[in-house]
Amino acid sequence: MHDLLKFEKLVFACERLAERNPRAYRIRVFLLATLGFAFIAAILLLSAGAGLLLFYEAFAHNHLVIIKFALIPTVIAWLLCRSLLVRIEPPQGVEITRQSAPRFFSRIDEARAKLMSAPIHRVVVDVGSFNVGVMQVPSFGVFGRPRNHLVIGLPFLEAVTVEEFDFVLGHELGHLSSRQTRFRNWIYRVRQAWPRILAALSGGRNIMSGVFTRFLNWYAPYFNAYSFVLARANEYDADRAGAEVVGAAVGAHALLASDVFHDHLQNEFWPALFREARADSEPPSDPFARSLQALRRISPAEIDASMRRVLARRTSLADTHPCVADRLQALGETPRPPEVLQRSAGEALLGELREGLVAEADAKWSNAIREQWAQARERHQKLAERVSEYSGGVDALDESGLLDYAALIEEAEGRERARPLVEAALSRQPDHAPSLFMRGRLRLADGDHDGVLDIERAMELSSDAREPGSRILASYFLGRRDIERGLRYVETVQEADQRRSAAEAERSNILPTDDLTDHGLGAAELERLRATLVDLPVASVWLVGRRLKLSPGLRCYVAVVAFARKVAATQERLNAILDAMPEDGFKIVTVADPKGAVTRKIAAMEGALVYGKARDFRSWSGIVRDAATNWSRRAFGSARRHPAKVAGALAVALLVAGYAQFRHDPRARFAYATLLIDLGAAGAAEAQLNLLLGEDGGLDDNRFPDLESRTRLTFAELLVSRSRDREAREIALPACRWQMPDALKARRDALGFCSRR
């Protein structure tokens, strides 16, 4: 959601730049628009050029090894071309021609002549869309000269008059008109091209399609944000183009009438149609024809209600099309209630084609709503049963009862019938949070801003209303482009979603560190569980309870199942065990794993075995490990109780280890001897040096170079100091023939035994 706030700030900055310095803004948009194509062209030219250059070097200088390297950029260029030459499918629908609908094409010709727009190459009627649009499909992959396809929604064509359709036709042709700002129209087409390029590249299964998809996933949103202001201005230009064809008054009427009739179908016709599912098991065969009849029978009160909802909408960042109120203001017109249709544009322009198109729309719509119809019928049957429980004594219901009844009536018969019940509940208790919440929701559905106050008050009174209220208000404010106010509600929703995801993950995964408890089932429940397990190829079943940290109020059961030998743990068998477990909690069934810590932990719990024989899942290594663990636990407990004994034992162990090291390390013994010499203990030092020079002293080990020389010279110096020159000479003479560092040579020469040899 912070990305949405960033997007809004960028759009706002572009709006200010466009007002203050239009030329600078247009230059920036132009550079961004060409950046994507430049990126694709640069990669293509560099890879193709590098490949050609390497091939030239290979053949010109007979360096055939270079061919291997030349293949890499060549393949990259080929993969890129292959990705970009993916065919973009034209829009689908019933194609009409000049011969089959001459009056329709005459309106196109008249509008084109007035606006000097590009030609329309193909016209299709979409029987399921309440919209009109021009789609440009390149003739050569994602590039090349585009073909213009005009897509007309049949529901839209049946909701407007011929003059109103001329305005919408002029609006769409205005996007292709040479009389309008060419730069804006070019940006409009570029904005249309990038989604198709993304779709084409995302369908590829090679490295280059992945590279370009990543680039375009970054570039397209940024370009969309920067060109948003220009694209919205293009919509206003297109409205003015439509007004050139039929006039601003007719254009304003067309904009309002199409939105009002569409709103009426969505909020009144379809809910009323699905309420017929209470009596009919099959959906009607003519839902589209019925929608047309509903538009002919629309009442002034229904028109007024739809107008309020339509005019309450605000321009948002979700669409470059401004809201109806802003478009009427730009045309300089005030909103006037649309009149009931007498003859639609479809009747006037389609001729003999209309009957077949209406029949096709009826068949398509009837099949599309079949599943929804069955769901609505089942829902209405349940609602009828519940509504009948209240119908006899509504006056005796309290606030909660009235609200429950209002919710049922809303779903069964619509919002208008539910409002009096909500107001009655609030008249009894003005601060009843659920009633305030429901009234706020109903008000916002009708475009009444006071619904915000009701929902915010309900959120203050009840924490249960915080999350659903935040969802409604976030959607409401974002739809009105009030990002700053809606952001805090979005953050509340995100936090709730994160908590829900974490709780879901905790419930769905069982870990060895989980807090497991006794299952707490009675004898009757255990007997029912065992009766079900008898019919399954199950050897043993352990059942425990589980305490959930993130869902403390929810009971959770975990069953570990050991199937009989050579029996597969199919999902059907696991589901049978789930159905046999208690219904008052969340349930997990896992297959016994002898090496799994969860299985061993649950199987070791007292009372967990509810079916079959007990098993020891521990391997020999597990038994040894458990024994070592138990011993270490006992030793640690004893150490905590007797710290003085532990300290003494450690001191003894260190002394023993030090003495062992002293015995086997000549360096340690020599250091000890020199220390004794410094302390004046000549006799003890002599004893240590004798041990070093003995057969077991370790001085012949190559790991200690020069240590024997150092030892002999130190020993000779000690003997000289005690006037035992002859013994000193015998000790020092072997060192006379050895190579040694200069410091030791100086000590040897100072003794003088080598020169007197």
C-alpha cells in the first residue's frame, strides 16, 4: 500500500509539473516512452552485432574457435526476436461488416469525417460487456503498423440512444484523431501497447522472455505513473471529440445515462433476478432480454437512487477515466436525470443482426449464471427457513435479534427492506455497534458519506468491528483517491491478514516444540473413534491435544496414524480418520514416522494411544542418544546441587590434563626447566634436562627443530656455572656440528667447547 501512496505522490508531482512547465513534463514522458523500446532495440542490436562481428573474425582470420563464442549473442538475438514476434490475438466477439450493418458503419463514417481519425479495420460486438473501446493490434508481433479494432458491448448498445452512442463513438475515434493532440494520442497508444508486450513476453519459455519480463515489470508501472496525467488529459480530449460530433449536452447525457443504467442493472436488476431462484430451480433462458425490459421499466425513484450513487463516485488512481461528475464539469454541463429508453441504438443500427445477437447473449448469460443460480437457490431456501422463525414475532425481538433479521431480509429481499429494521434497532439503543456498522455499510453502498461516521463509531465501540470496518473504509477512501486517509485502514487490514496467516500456519503445521496435552476425550467419544478405525487398515493411532499460542480459544487435536504393513496412506483414508475425530476443534492427521521427533514425542505421551498396540519408534542410535541425554540431565542437576564438588573435580581434571601434556610435550618440559634455573633450583632443572635428553624425551621429533640444540646449550651453561666443565663439554659437543640460528651460535661460541675440540 505504500507503493500506492508513492504512486499517488508521483502522479501529483506530475500534475503540478504539467501545470507549471508543460514542455518539461512532455519531454520527460517522451523520454520514458522511448526508454522501453530503446532497451529492447539496444539489446537486439548489441547481441546481433556482436554475433556478426565474432562470425566475421572467425572466418576472416580462420579462428574457428571463436564460432563457439559467436553463437551466444546470436542465440540471444534469436530468442529476443522470437519473443517479440508472438502473435497478439485480436479482440473476440461477433464480427459485423458494412454489408451486414450498413447503418452502423454510416455512423462510423460520419464521425470519422468530422474528426479526421484513423480508419477502423474491424468491428466486433461483445455480447457480455457493458463497454466500448478501440484496441490496436500490431500487424507484426508487438510492433508494426497497428490494425484498429472497435469493440462494442451489446448491453451498452441497448442502454443508449443513437445520439448518445454517436458521442461514445466520437470519444473512441478521438483517441485516433489527427485533429487531437498527436503526442497525447501517441502516449495513449504506447500505454495500450506495453500490457500487450508484457502478455506476449510472459508467454515465452526462454531466458530472454524472463529478462524482458523483469525489466518491463519494473518499467511499465513507472511509465504508467508518469504518463498518468497525460492519459487522463487524453480522456478529456476524447470527450471533447465526442462533443464535436453530437454536442456537449448530448455527450453529458450519454455519460450519465450509461453509468446510471449500468448501476441499476448491477444493484437492482441482478439481485432481483437471483431472488427468483427461490421458486425456480433453473435459471431463466432470457436473462439479457429481461435486463433490457428492466431498463424500459425503470422508475424515476430508481433513476434517482442510481444517480446519487454514480455522482458520489470520485476520480481515483485505479483508472485513467475520470469520474462522471468531473467529466460533466469539463464539458460544462450539469447532470440531468436520463429518460427511459424508447428506442435503443441497437434497435436502430443493428437491423436484422440484433435478434440473433440478443439470442446469443441470452444463451451465453444463461449458461454463465447457472452455477450462481444453484447457489442462490440453496441460499434462499436456508434464508426462508430462518426468516420464518422471526416472522411471527419481530416486535418482540431485541436489538441483536432485529439486526439478525435485517441481515436475512437484506440478503433475501434487498437493502431497502432491511433499513427500517436497522433504524428500529438503533432507536432502542443508539450505541449498538453492530447496528451502526450495518447502517454505515448500507449508507456507503448508496453513496452516502455519513456511512463513514457510522462505521468509525462502531469500530470505537467494538473491537470486532475493527477489521471488517477497516476493509470497507479502505476500499471507500481508495476509490475516492483519498490515499492518506485510507492508508491507516489498509495498514489495519494488512496487520489482521498477517496475524491470520501466522495463526493458519501454526494450526496447519505440527512441530516437536509444540505444547502437547492430553486429548481430554470421554469414553463415549473414544469408543466412536475406535469403531470407525476398526474398518480402516490402521495398526495404531495416537491422539493428543495441542495448545495454540496464536489461537488460544481454539481446540486442536493431533492424530498420529501407523497404517498396517504395505498399506498406502491415501487421502481418502486420512479424511476418514479426520471425520472420526471430535468436531469441536481444528484437526491434524499425520502418518507415523519412526525417525520423526513429533511421532516419537506423541507416542511416548501417557494416554495418547487410543487404538492398537504401543510401539517404540526409537532406533539404536536414538536409544543411545536418549540415554546420553538422560545422563547429562542427571549430571547437570547434580552439579547445580553440589557446586563445590564440581569445582574441585574440574581442578583435578585440569591438573591431570596438564601433567599429561607436560609429560608428552618437550617444549613444556624445557620451559619448566628454564623456570627452575631462574628460581635457583639447579638440581631440579638438571633432572628435567636429563629427562629431555633421554631416549623418551621426544627431542628427535621433527616437529621441534633446534629444541635439542637449545636444550644442550642450556644444560651446558648450567653445568659450567656449577664448575662441571667436563660434563658440560660432553653435553655441548654434539651441537658443534649442527646448523642453528645465529643467537644459538653465539651462545655455543661463548662456551668455547667447539674451538677446543
